[in-house]
Amino acid sequence: MFFEQLLFFVAGILALGGAFGVVTLQNQFYSVLSLIAHLLGLAVLFLLLRAEFLAAAQVVVYAGAVMVLYLFVVAYIGGADEPVRPESGVLRVLGPVFALVLFLELAVAVLGSSLSALDTTGPEVGEGFGSPAQIGELLLNRFLLPFEAASFLLLVAAVGAVVMARKRRGLEEPESALGAIEVAKSSLIDDPEQPGRGARGGTAGRAY
Amino acid sequence: MNVEWFVVLSALIFAIGAAGVLTRRSPLVILLCLELMLNAGNLALIAFSRMHGNGDGQVFALIVMVVAACEVVIGLGIIVAMYRRRMAIDVDSVSELRG
């Protein structure tokens, strides 16, 4: 029991510190690393709540794959330091105030709710609670439709990302490349005895 | 640990994420803060799943993770497209939808 509480506070502080780091760190690279720490803390909390499969998925999929994607994009766009809204003072003050009010409201809603089981550690659950077997059975029996919808959503997102991140001139390039080849060919035919100079000169002559 | 603790912690993380969305300007960090908020929701879902003693909440959390992954992929695609078009990576300067 004591060990469980200790683990809760250590993991909770790790998760909270990671969250603070994401919001306050100036360097985007450090923000992403801080989010990884936050996700690892959350995975420990999931384990305390007997969600073994989700904890594993959190570490492997989230802290592993998704964060690598983030790091790639940060490296790609340069990851320049960004001041936290230096010139517009209104939002800089109102943002944390709004967050504080939101937290107080949520805390009052939670603590003042009439859910009597909220004050307990939850009912006794069997060995298989939160195991991959139980999650898989639920996904393929009761939640088959959401499962299929989620897989379709992943497909749509993958195709959408490829369409959005591609080069905009990608469609015109094959045409102009073909044109250049045609020009080069015809110039080769014009003077076959000087292929190198002829091709270059012919291309230049026709293009301009 | 009582379930209450987990739910209050999730509320705190959600509030921090909301503050980040409001105060940061880089779309990349805003996406990170959205991740924070989604994860806070996940923690609350799993806490309630433990409170009721059945696995439905965990399946919801799994679906939320899938949706978060889709959102990340699309968001990062938009950021890469902005970078390719030499636009400033700043949410204040992106204020129209015309492509």
C-alpha cells in the first residue's frame, strides 16, 4: 500500500513536471523530450490503475513512434527558439488564469460529484483485467464498429498526410521533363555527329 | 490509491495543456499541448474504468489514442506544408484558409 502511494506520487510528479516542461520550455526540441517524460509517467499511472495493455501501448506507440515523428518534424523545420508570446500581453496573462479557473472548476466538479465509488480504490478485479486478451475480446465483440471506424480513420489520415505534405509542383514536373527529353532527342537527330554539344545547343535554342 | 487522486491529477494536466494551447504560438507546441489534454482525458477514462471495474473505459482510451495519432499525422503534415511554402511557422500569421 505504501509502495503504491509512493509510486503514485513519483509518477504523478514526473507527469506533471513533463506537462509543465512542454508548456514552459522555449526550445521545441526540449518540449518534445519533456512530453516523452510525461508519457512515461502516465504509463506508470496506467499500470497503477491495472491497465497493463494501455501502459505498454502508451510506451511503445506514443512515447516511441509518435514522438519520433515529432522529433523528425522539429529537426526538419529547424526547431528555432520561440518566445512565449512576447508582444501580446493579454493572452499571456489570461491563459494561465483561464487554466487555473478551469482546474478549479474540474476539481470542484470531481470532488463535489455524487459518485460514491470515487472515494474507493475501485472493486476487486481479476487477474485478466486490462490484459491484451480482455481488450482484444472487447474490441472484437462489443466494440467492433468503433474498432473498424478507427482503422478507417487511420487509413484516411495516412493518405491525407501524404497528400498534404507532398511537393505542390509534383504534378507538373513529369510533363516538363518529358518536354526536355523530346527537345534533346530532336536536337540529337539534327546533328548526330556532335551529340554532346548538339544536344546542349539544341535544347538551349528551342527552349528560349 | 483512491480513484479521486487520479481524476484530480488528470484535471490538473488538462488545465496545463489548455494554458499551453492559449499561450504558445508555434503550431508544433500547440499540437504537443493538445496531446497533453488528450492524455489527461485518457487518464480520467482509465480511472473511471477502474472505478467501475470493467474494461470499457480502456477501450475508449485506446480509441482516443488512435484519434490522437491521426491528429498528429495531419497536424505535422500541415506544418511541413507550411514550411515548404516558406510561411512563418506561427499560428498568428496563418489566418486564412485559401490554399
